[in-house]
Amino acid sequence: MNELDKYEPFVGEGVLRELRLLGEHLAGKRVLNINSTRVGGGVAEILNRLVPLLNEVGLDSRWEVIHGTEDFFVLTKNLHNALHGKPYTFTAIDQETFNLTTRQNLERLNLDADVLFIHDPQPAGLIKARETRTGSGWIWRCHIDVSAPAPGAWEFIAPIVERYDMSVFSAPQFARPLVMPQVLIAPSIDPLSDKNRELSQSEIENILRRLGITSDKPMVTQVSRFDRLKDPAGVLAAWKMARQRVDCQLILAGGGATDDPEGAQVLKEIREAAGSDPDVHILDLPPTSNVEINAIQRASTVIIQKSLKEGFGLTVSEALWKGKPVIAGAVGGIPLQVTHRYSGILVHTVEGTAFWIKQLLSAPEFANKLGQNGREHVRNNFLLTRHMRDYMLAFLYLSHPSENVIQL
């Protein structure tokens, strides 16, 4: 069986026929994806599954990663935070660090492709290559919310971004005014990946035992990087408030990524804040711990994603896919995944998060209904096959901008 055929139970035969038809019209097109890390974060997870599927339907798809020094990734983390609104003053040294890393990667990478698909700000400077090569189409895929950047942040990256042929954002409210065509494509989860596939109860119990977690109390869980914008400190504070009324345990599970140098400090701070409370489990997991995360989510009673800023927040769709009630910050792309009190709960404060933890633990029928509705919403909108279709349509448009895209 081809890999694509394995998705038929989730999306139906018609969706797969559509993908293969698009593949016929893109047959042989060379698509090169470039981002900043192969492990950690939703972008790497998506590319790991999407690139082989594009090859299966007839494209020549590759994936490369830029290299950089610690100074470069400190800078791009500051840029990431500033694009989300955190104040930061960019200097001439920052500009030179960015430019130097770009030049080094231009010398190292083979950019021979029909479509250069560049993900996020870190590798955006590679567009400089079009000064000496023609015939390729360039797409900048922005996975973060850049609608309200701090002063100087958008100005740092805009002169680079504006040289692309097309930009892709995850939601309408994320975008910036740009002269090139803009495409809105939400990210997705893969129902067949280790993070989302079905697990037996014995698998779940064995993994929990190995991680030192017992299921004798309801589990309230957040799975995310240890990142201040994910607000693990706020989750801990909300759980402490809720526990005064409902006995439960807290799981904070996550890790870092090679392009995020802040993670270790945030992890240290949250461990200090938790102290020695036996009902708090802080798990610093390797980025390949997909089955472990799957088991933790499936064992959880309530799942939280209390982001203060968010690009899209795929951990929300991952939790909803498992039929779990989700409490999430009403920021970024999360409201596209959660309709308040229908497919989950949207919150703005620590106190609101604590209130809904108590409510959902005390009303299991309501919590279960939220989870059921959330799973169907993900099935219809946020599975990998829909994501693949949208990207292929963007490639078609870029290849034939003056023609009508094929009617499906």
C-alpha cells in the first residue's frame, strides 16, 4: 500500500483522487523546502511527513536546513519574539550576523529547484540567490503571527520578504500588507504519525509508568516547548488555584529545539516555581518523543494550551484529534481550532483557566462532548491531506500565475 492510501479511512477516496490529479499537473516539479531545524516544533514535523507524500504523487520534493552559529539563533529568537510584539532594539551587528549566516548558507546549499519554499524568518535571506539565478519561483511561508510586531521588527525582515513571488500565512489576521500575492493556508496534523496514531491502553500505561506518572488522579496537561510565550508559569498558577477545589495532577511536557536557545532557562524557572510538589510532573523530553507525547495526551483528562502569543498552536489540534477537552489561550490561530464552549474553551487569564479546569473536571459529560466536537472539526479542517492540497494549489498558481488554476 502506498503511504497516501493509508489516509483513506480518515478523509475518503475522493480526497486522495484529488491529490493525485494535482500531482499529475505538477509531475516532475522540483520543490525545495528550507527551514531552520529538522527536529522540534510543528514546521519540522509537517515537513517530515509532507515531503515524502509530495514525492509519492509525482513531485521532486526535497528538504534542507540552514546552519548557523549560536549568535545567529539568539538573534532569530529575538526576532521571533519581537515579531510577536516583545520590544527589542536591532543593531548593525544583528544585521551583519544575519547577512553573514545567509551568505554562508548560500555557499553551502544546492538551490537548484523550480519552487524555493522558504519557511519563517531564519532562512528568508536566501532570496538573495535570485540575483544570480532565474527561472525559479520563491515562496515565503510565515508560520507565526506578525500582525502586531514591536517597532523595528517587521522593518528588519520586510526588505527581504518583499522580494518573494508569493507569501503564505496561516490565518488572515496574521498577515502584513505586501505587494505580492498572499495565500492563507492553515497548518495540519498527521493522523498516522507517532504523535497522533491510535495507542492501546497497555502502551499508554507502560509509557506513563516509564515516565513516573500514575493515573490515580485526573491529569491536567500542557504539551509545548518551554517558552515564555507558551506561559507554563501561568499554567502552573492556574492549576494551583483549581487544585484547591478539585484534586488533580499537572503534567508540563515538552522540550526545546535547535533554533531556540531560551528553552533551558524557562525550564529552570518553571522547575523552581513548582518546587517539590509531588503532583507536578515537569518532563523535559527529547524532540523525538512523539509516542510519549501521544500517550500523555491520551491519558489526560484536560489539556491546556495557554499561549500568550501563538503562530497556530498545533498541539491544540493534536489534543482535539484525541477527543480531549481543550482549554486554550484565545490568541493566534487557536480560535480557528476552538469554538468556545463547542469544540473547546478559550481563555484570556490565569483565573479563567483555573475556573475552566474546575468546571471540566467536575462536568465530564460536557468535557466529553467538547472533545467529540473538536475531533470532527480537526477531521474536516486540519489533517495533513488538506494541507498538502493547499500547498500543491499554491505551486500550480506560482507555475502559471496568468492562467486559471486547474478546475478540480
